Amino acid sequence: MTDVAAIFRDQYGQEPDGLWAAPGRVNLIGEHTDYNDGFVLPFALPERVVAAASRASSGWRVCSDLQDQPVAFSDAGSPGTVTGWAAYVAGIVWALAEAGHEVPPANFAITSDVPLGAGVSSSAALESAVLTALIDLGGLDIPVAERPALAQRAENRYVGAPTGIMDQSASIRCEAGRALFLDCRSQEVEQIPFDVAAEGLAVLVVNSNAPHQHVDGEYGARRKSCEEAARLLGVPALRDVSADDLDETLEKLDDDVMRRRVRHVVTEDQRVLDTVALLRSGRIREIGPLMTASHASMRDDFEITVAEVDVAVEAALMAGAYGARMTGGGFGGCILALIDADRADAVTTAVESAYERHGFTAPTPFVAVPSQGATRL
Ligand code: GLA
């Protein structure tokens, strides 16, 4: 990875005070459940954003080897003041200030090996690295459990993307060798052992490389539809709809599309709970069918998959994966497949051949290792 301390020295003529890292994530299961106050189970990737940073005398300056122009601002102002990639940085300064913290002026140099546009939360990684650095540089007293909400606020209000709290929670709170079982209502977490290698297994991630289309609009539309359904059903959030009497509950809704949206969220929450129960008792292989059912639910009920991810999931299953599903917000992005570790090449080849047959742009596969969340290096 790029020597970000060297970039810092070149740009600012001094050594950084420190280096802070925050990872991208994949979600094992629990999609579009976070903003419904439900459950998610992401784990952090080894791919991460690294920020070299120092306190400055005034304002904030940011440069990156991935961007042409450094950006400087003396005040994050209000949403819209700083735009483009630096909005993620300014958004964190803004969210901290808005929450009443004394934000230290600082200089940043930033690099990243989190794939962009792949749905593995490169933006949450950037927010989380900057947030962690500013908290340390300013000696701010903000418990780890409260940090994801600050980063989410930067993303929702400053950058303007209506996302839930999963990605920032994963980037900040995940631990190596574990998946993060998060209750998005209470923010309580449980670190679930997920040492796939010890079981002779691997999680193969395949970036579909499908062009992301209508992502923001469709994401917002799904979220609206869920909130409207909760209102019609008279519950605070879809998390409060019980999976046991789901059929009866669905009869109360007139609209078939809305019924299917609700069915996805309620069954998906249940699949997260079932997955956690299996992992707690060490039955990793048995989560495969839950992953595959999650994919079917996203494809048929929530309607957020595209041909490229459906084909990748299908090919991985045909090649012997225990389970496979799209991960992330949808409309492209990555799939993940739980496989025997020694089948990684065979499953990869199967997906690549299927892509060739369909005339799709070649996918990018990689093996995902559950890694550490945000930290000072
Ligand atoms: C995106 C959002 C998350 C979550 C997922 C879907 O990654 O940022 O908050 O809603 O989509 O599970």
C-alpha cells in the first residue's frame, strides 16, 4: 500500500502525528434491515483507508494520492459547503462540531485500498478513519459505541446519502476473526467468532463490476416504502413486525409491492438471528442455506439485485458453495460465497465462465478475511 506518511511529508513538510486506519466491510447477512431498526452481521475487510494526520494551527487540509487536488477549508460550514470526496472529511468535522465537540484543526494525507464503487463501504471507511484520527488528536471523550452515529450523520446530513448505520458500525466496531452482530435499534453488539479458515472454509467475494445504476434513488425508494409500511402497520419500525404471524400482518397491506418489501425485511431479520445462533454453536457450514435464501429474498421480494449478481450467485452455488448472496445496498456491487477453502479457484473459474457466457465484463474475485475495525496504527 502507498506510503501515506511520505505523502504527508511531501505535502506539509513535517512528520504526521500518527496514522489511523479504518476498513471496508462486507455484510455476511442482514440487508436493508439497518434502517428498519433490525439486525445486521457484517465483518471488516483487510482493505482499508489509512489517514496520516497532525494537528494544525487552523482549518483542515486534506490530500490523497487517489485525488488530483488537495482540498482546504477553514470551516465545514453547513451541508453543501464542501463537496466532492472531501465532503466525507468535512462532514465528520461538521458532525463533531454539531454534537458540541471542540474539533481540532488538522492536516490529513489519505490513501486507500478499499475498492471504490464495489459496495464494500469505501466511504464509511474514509469517514471512520478521519473520525478516529480527529477524536485522538483532539483528545475527545467519545465512547466507541457512539462513534458510528456521528459518522452516519455526516453521511446522511452532510454528504446527503440516506443510509443506515451498518457500514460505519462495521468500520469502527468490527474485530479480527469475528462478525459483528449489531442490533441497529439499541446499538448493542456481540462479537461472533467467525474463523472460517480454522474450519477449512473461506468467504469468496466477487465484485460483479456491474455498472451501478439508480443506486441512490432506488435505495431511498426502498427506505421510504419500509417507513410507510411501518406507519400503515402501526409499528415504530419493521423490526417490530413478528416473523411468526407475518402472513396475517401482510394481509393488512393492500399493495403487493409493499407486502413483498416488508416480507424481505422481516424474514431477513430472522435469518440474521438464525445465522447468529448457528455461528454461536460453531455450525458455520449450515449458514449457507440462509445466505442463499437471503439472496432469493433480495432478488424476488426486495428487487435490488441485477443480472450480474444473480449469475454470480448461481454459478458459485453450482460450483459447490454452501451458500451465496449479494452483499451491500444492491444494484451491483459484490456477492459473497461460503466455500471450502480449497475450492476458491474452482468457484472463481465457474463464475468467470458464466460471465463470459453472458457477455458480462469480467468480475473481480478476492478472498475476504474478517479483520480489525478502526484503529491507530
Ligand atoms: C448500504 C447502506 C447501509 C445498508 C446497506 C444495505 O450499504 O450504507 O446502511 O442499508 O446498504 O443493507
